[in-house]
Amino acid sequence: MSALLALSGVTAFYGAIQALRGIDLTVDQGEIVTLIGANGAGKSTLMMTICGNPRARSGKIVHDGQDITNWPTHQIMRRGLAQAPEGRRIFNRMSVHENLLMGAEVAGRSDIAGLLEQVFTLFPRLKERINQRGGTLSGGEQQMLAIGRALMSRPRLLLLDEPSLGLAPLVVRQIFGAIRELNRTTGLTVLLVEQNAYQALRLAHRGYVLVNGSITMAGTGAELLARPEIRAAYLEGGA
Amino acid sequence: MAYALQQLINGVTLGMIYGLIAVGYTMVYGIIGMINFAHGDVFMVGSFLSLIALLGLAALGITSVPLALALTLLFAAAIAALYGWTVERVAYRPLRGSFRLAPLISAIGMSITLQNFVQVSQGARVKPIDAVIPGGIQLMDRGGFAVQLSWMQIAIVVITLTILAIFTWLVTRTPLGRTMRACEQDLKMAALLGIDTDRTISLTFVIGAALAAVAGFMFLLYYGVIDFYIGFIAGIKAFTAAVLGGIGSLPGAVLGGLLIGLIEVFWSAYFSVEYKDVAAFSILVIALIFLPTGILGRAEVEKV
């Protein structure tokens, strides 16, 4: 079986600065794959490069058998990918309901009610806040909304960029629980970027370690958790 | 008292025209963060298109005034929308992602191009037309001063309010409007949700240009005289209105337009007609110094 998402030799630049140096990475159907690394390692750039903004300077990005390397962002996102990006990027001056509807733009106009119901089952808090403006939500609620909005497009591949950032441990557990639940029940494939390495590696089937724009290690979550250099760099004092 | 009432009526009428143009400035600023300096000239083009349509319809022997006006409005709005689309496509889209000043310079170039195009193709002399909707009602007559409310003024206010009501519905209640608001709030995120942001930006220019054409149509009817240069002053005043109301805010643009119209008319009535433009532009300076976010504008608050 070929991978749902495959990157080979991908490089990307921000102006003159090279952010990604030849990334090789695959995500198979039904997997949770995590990408861990320090601040500034290029994790978010990698997520955005998959979505075509910035475009890869060289290398190849293949989604579901189709080379999407040079596609414009909105066309890539119409192929069943969705991203809950860094910083959540909620539409602050729109209600929770409108934010979710924006997520359903690519799903067409059919069965919006069913999609909403699915998101509310996962995050009941959003239902309570349905008419509240996005900007007035707490950080945790905004993260739920960002994930909920991404799910509204019925994605097969969900890209999550640091969903745990700035959230209380209880909320993090709730969100990670929701990701595991989705993966188990619907077979949703997830690529998860995290600084919270311990939690992410425990959740994921496989993981990659990104250092200065290059992948330095790869393996199953358990394997990576057992590596002493991972423990030293990402887990000691943390977790 | 009667004199002031008359000025109020005149000011509101003028303010409506400024408000309609200001909406175009504020929409474009909201979505791509640039001031479209060619917008005033699209208004001028709309005014000329109205003139051409009115004369054409008269030549065709269409004598029903409401029908002629409706057809003129449609024609001017449609062709001006095409101009708006073309301006964005030719002068701004190729510069997207370039440094911030580039599209601004391009906008000034586009403004000069449109002015010269109309000057060359239509001639530089002023174009007068006869009053299309003559007459009015006399509200009161006190001390030999009659307060007039012309049919023309009523038509301008009614048409503007109708167009603004449709426009407000479009932006706040329809999926299309939601998409536009999403692009205005976060263009990058909108693209991540599968929205063709270039198309939405084009649409913003098209709608803004159509509204400017409506304003141009009413300007022609109200003043009865136009030339290729009207877009410059009216454009800068509408831009002032957008800044005063809070650039990026749609209700703010209309409110700013009304205020600028009123200020200009009252200044002319009580101080000096010669310096009415100075009054309007002083407001721009004062607003920029003391109220840079405008009356209904918002200071951006970021949540971390």
C-alpha cells in the first residue's frame, strides 16, 4: 500500500533563510504520526509547506498518489486535507457556529447538521458556546474550535500544529483523548506536530525528530521514547 | 433654523454619495490591507458610463424616466465592475507578496491611467446634462427662505439606503459574505480552508466598483456636470470618510461619509465655499492624529 502522504527531499525557504533541508517523511492511511522538535526547528514550516504556503523549493510532496508539490493552497485543501494551524487562527469576529461553517466550505452544503453534531459530540463545550464570538473563547476552547473547524471538511488527513500549546494539562489530555478517539473510531489519519514530546510519542504510532530543518531520527513512538538522546533533549525536566 | 435645515438635507445627500465610495475603500483595505487609490477614478468612470447610457437611451427613444434610470444604473454598475476587476487583475495581483508600497504605487499609476483614458476618449471639457428628475417639495417657508427637498435628493437617499441594505444582507447573512469576512480576518487561514482567496479578492473589487458606479450615477444626476477629474477630489474625500469612520469597518464608512458630507456642506454654508475642501482634509489630518483607528474602527487585540 502506498502512503497517504509522502515527502521526499523537500526543502523550503523563508526569504533567504532555509527552513527545511531535504525532508523525507511518510504518513500511512490510519496512522497517527508525530513530528517533535525544539522551537524554530521547522515543524510549523513543514506543516505549511505540505499545504503549499510556502511552496517547496525542491523535492516532492505526494498526497494519495497525486503530486501536489506546486498546487495552490486552496486546491490542496480540497483533496481531503485539513489543518488546525499554529496559533489556532480562529476567526475572532465570527461566532463559533460561523467558524465551524467556514470549515465546511469544501464539504459542500450537504449534511452540515450531521457534521456539526459530530463535532459537538467530540467537544460538547463548543455547543454551549455556539453563538459566542471566536475571540472571546478561552485558549482551550479556541483549540477545540480549531480542530472542530478542521474536522468540518471531512478530512482523511488531519494536520495538527501544537494543539497543546499554552493549555492546562487537563485540557491537553481532553484534546489528545479526542484525537485518539477519532483515529480509533473513524480511521482518521493524523500528522501531529508537538513540543510536548512525551504525550505526543505516547499517542502516536510513529514519530520523527526534526532538528534545524532536518529529520535526525525516526521510529515508533515507543522506540523514540526509549532513546536516551530523546530523553535528554526533549523529556528531562519536561513531560 | 430654516437655513440650517436646508444644509442638513444637502449634507445628508452628499454624505450618501461619499459613503458609497468609502465602502469600496474600506472593503479593499480590509481584505488586502492596501488603499486602492484608483477607486475614485472608477467612481468617475461610473459617472461617465451613466452619462453615456442616459444619452444612448434618450437617442433610442426610451422616455420613461424610471426605466431609463434603472437601465443606466445597471449598465454603469456592470461595466464599472468590469473595470474594478481589471484594475485588480492587471495592477495589483501581480504585485501580491511584493513589498508593501508596490501596489500603492501601482494604484496611483492606475488612477492616472484611468483619468487620462477618459480625458482622451471623452474630451477634457465638462459635460453637462439637463435635470433628469426636476422639482421637489417645499418643506417650509420662513422669512423668505424656502426649505426645498428635491425629488432628486429623495431618490439619492432611497437608492443609497436600498443598496446598502442589500449589501449588508449579502455580507452578514450569505455564505458568500461569510467567505469575504473570513478572508478579511485571516487570508492565510481562509486559503487553508479551501477558499480561493484570489477569487474572493476579485469579487471584493467588483462589488466595490459597482457601488462606486452607483455613486457616480447619483453624482451626475445631482450636480448635472462631470469631467474626467471628479474622481480625484471625491475619491480623497471618500477615503477621508473611510479613515474617519474607521478603515476596515463597513458601517464606519457610511457614517464617515455622512459626517464628511455634513461637515463640507455646513462649512460652505457658514464659513467659506472656497475652503470647503480644506475643511474635509483637515478632518483627515485631525482623525489621523487623534483618532487613528476611526470612530467605529477597532484596535487589533491578539490573544495568545
